[in-house]
Amino acid sequence: RWPTVTRAPITAGIGRFGPDEKLFPVFVGGPDRVRGYTYGSLCGPNASQSSCNQLNSLLGTRVFVASAEFRFPLIRGNGIGLLPIGLPPIEGAIWADAGMAWEHGSAIRSRQPDSTSAPNVHAPISSYGASIRINLLGFAILSIDYAIPRQRPGVKGYWILSLNPPF
């Protein structure tokens, strides 16, 4: 039997407008938006938001994210032999993410800025990779992702471990 697509391509947008819109910026990276771009991996663990233009380009008051996944079962949650104890359902996935964050008055470019460019330049980012997802008794999904970020020169890919809600 052929694997099935269990998650169609999705898109999501977030926007904040008005005089207080810059109080709580949104980060477009992370395991639940565009994988392969984590807060601490961009400029090092000791970098501040004001000193890291790469990080600033992924923060904004308006965010758009698109994701596509092809999921397929690796292990179904059947019992083991005569015992009613079963393994948790485990899925594999191949995925691609893309997104962008910006704010009112920001300069939007087609390519991601380097660390020496102006602090208010924003551009789309994308990544692709593979995942293994383990259902933890219906309470959470343990995701093990191998993400390859496309706009991070010198980064070939890395592993991401995350715990997500089961929906």
C-alpha cells in the first residue's frame, strides 16, 4: 500500500497593527514555523537582538509561513504478539517550509541580509528536511527533524528535537 499524505500544504499569517505593534515581535523560525532557523543558532548563544542583524531579519510584527509535508507510516500502533502492549505509532515525513517576517517601514529584499547589512532588512527564508514523529499516548508528538536551511551559508543541516501538541 502506498503512503498517504496526511497533511496538506498549509499557510498561516500573523499581523499586528497600530501604535503598539512593536511591543511583541514574532519570530518566524523555530520548530513550529520555519525549521532550521532557531533563535540561538543564528548569531551564537551570547548575541543580543540589537547586535545580530540576521536575527533581526527574522523578527517582525507581520509573519507569513507556508509548509508542505508528505507523511507516511513507519510503525503502526499494533500489539506485540499475544500481549496487548503496542508500540506507539511512528511516522516519517519529508517536508519543506518557507516564511518571512517584517514590520511597518522595513525594507523587503529577495535575499537574506548578511550580518553587516542594515538592521531593518527582511527577506524570505526556506528550509527542507525529513522527520520522524512519535505519538506519546495521544498527549504529545515527539518530533525528530533534520533541517537543511537554505539561506544559512556554511550550515549544512542539523537535528531538532521538539515536543508538539497532538493536533
